Amino acid sequence: MSLTNTIEPPAATKPTDADVELLRQAPARYQQLARELGKRIIGQEEVIRDLFVALAVQGHVLMIGVPGLAKTLLVRSLAEILDLPFQRIQFTPDLMPGDITGTEIIEEADDGRRQFRFVRGPIFTSLLLADEINRTPPKTQAALLEAMQERRVTVAGRSYDLPSPFFVMATQNPIEQEGTYPLPEAQLDRFMFNLRVDYPSHDEEVRILIETTGEETRPLEKIWTGADMLAFQRVIRRVPVAPSVAEYAVALVQATRAANPKSPDFIRRYVQWGAGPRASQYLALAGKVFAVLDGRLNVAKEDIRGAAKLVLRHRLITNYRAEADKQTADTIIDRLLETMK
């Protein structure tokens, strides 16, 4: 689709010629990346796109899906294509914060003196897969908070910067809820997107069976480097958002709050707590990448609407009436989008 905004952004906000050239190349380079991923990942085109969108603006992703849907393989393959370091942490009830961030050990120097040395944990990587994050207690979950927001960790009073780019993809199993620790709202709000990974279609599952029970997979071609991704992350933020589109994004987020007098009746009936200001920021950032991948250098309302479920579904806290009436966050967002055209 090709959409334009009626309001021209101020000249000072426009990208430079070099920026424009980099942004113009993005759709073709993304398609090359998606084709390369398609050698290992069958289907899941929207999930691949949404992961790339989040990575392009340094956002983190929470993925909900049953085991066996290639979530780990997807992130590992993405790291291989982008030539970025990758680590996977299997979250378990006995996992400690130091198992993630690292710890200080005492070692003996050549002169016999003992000194502390910091041993870095698996969080010191570019793409981190936090597998089954709700399997570990809150104090260990909280070890990710500073890292995800500040992109640094603090151990024994000293701060250590994480590599750049830094991207956390966490997974949750929607089936088993016994012995789990639901993420608190403050932790959920650190995630830009909440992605739902569905079962493959019949034809896709046949392909998966054939291709994964044959010869070993081939190595993937490196499409982008870490430096390329950092350059794209810098340039994508220069894509302008027209005032009318910014106002729509903020109005959409504010409409999720039951205390807002302009919210629809069904919001006041079903929603206990709505989304905060970070949601509108993420809507705008996602809209920028959606626009660029569509070959445009301006964000349209349709880009904001396309990101609505990804950004809002984990930020709406529904009440008992919603559960009784079988209203989920997704159905409420659908109704809200229909109301706010």
C-alpha cells in the first residue's frame, strides 16, 4: 500500500540525503533477509517481520507460543544472518540473578595477592533468548529490568555496559501455568511487542517435516552486520511523524484507560488498567519501520493501527467482567480500532 499524510513535517526533521538512500534500500534488504531466514523457518512471515521491526528500533519482544514452533531456531538464525553474538538462557526456578548478569570471583594474582574479577554472564551478547521467562522467580526476572531499559548491568556497585545492539526475546508457554511466576506489569512494559506464534498450516507443516528430517541445514548468508543494524537504528528514528498521526497514536493509547472520559463504554466495562505513555512511543517507532518497509518516508495512521495489537495486548489489564463475557485484550483492541477509524 502507498499512503501519504496531509501534513508536511517540518524541514528540520527530514532525514539527510544519505539517510534517505539508506532508508530506500531497506525494503529490498529486508526481503533478502526474509528469504534467507525462509531457508530454515517455514511460514511465520509476520513474526519474522515483527521481530525485525522491534530490532530496528532497539525494542524487546515477548513471544507467546507452544513448544516446538522454532522460536529458538528463529532467533539463532536471525543472529547468524546479522552476524551478531547470540546467547540462550533457559529460565528455571533455581536460576539466580548472577547466572544472568555475571558475578565476581576471587582469583590469585602472580604476586600472590587476591583480587576480585568480574566474570560476565550470558546477558553480555547482542541477541538474548530468555526461554520460558515465567519459569523463574521475580528476583531473577528483575535482573533483566535494568539491562532491557538502561542497556547496562550493575554488579557489586559497578556498572558494565552491554554490547550494542542489544535485543531481548523472551518466550512463554501459554499451556502450563503451574509453578510459574507471571511477569509483573513493570516487566511487561519493558517489552515493545507481544507476539503470538501460531501453529503452522497443513502445507507448512508438511514442508517442515520433509525439510527437517533430511540432510543437515546449510549455513545462512550474512546479510547485515552489527554496524549496518546500528546505522539503520540511528536513521529510522529520523523518519518524521506528522502531528495528526502523533495525535491519533496518543488518542488510541489514552482510549484504553477506563478513567478517560472519552474512552468507549466497553473500555470502562472491561479494562481495569490501560496502557501508559510508553505504548504511544512504541506505536510511533513501529509505525516508522512499517512505513519504511512499505517504501514510504512518512508514517500513516494505518501504520499505527497495524502495530496496535503488538504494542497494546500485554499492556491492557482486563477485569472479571471481561473474563465472564469472554473478552480478551485482542478482541477489545479490535473493537477499539473499529471505533477509532
